[in-house]
Amino acid sequence: MHLSSPLGWLSDAIEFRSLRRRLPNAHRAWSRASGKLRPESDAEYLERLRGLARERKQLRSPTERSSSIPVTVKLD
């Protein structure tokens, strides 16, 4: 997350909210740090959501291309 600029922070907050809406089943993960179990931070969660969104986009893009190509079959 951008901590240096308020606009960067606002941009990340808006992106975080939209990704959470688009990926409702991507819940916050738990991690073990220094022997304690803790939920992942907002920055870690945002990065994981960004990765999931990229994977989803890559999975959808080949199918969108193939479905937009018209197929004609001639039967004689």
C-alpha cells in the first residue's frame, strides 16, 4: 500500500474495495509469524487479491477470444 501519498492511499483503498466485491470468496488468510497466528495485513491481502484478479483475467481472456470467432460449417 502507498503510505507516502494520500492519493496513493486512496487509490489502494478504492482498488481494495472493488477487488473484495469482485472476489467475494477470497477471504483474508491467516499466517504464522514469530509463533503467533495472525490475519494477513491489508497490504498482504491486497497483493493476494491483485494476484487472484490477474489469474482470473488470464483464465478468461483465451475463452473470450475463442468465443468471439464465428465458426461456419458447410454440410454438402
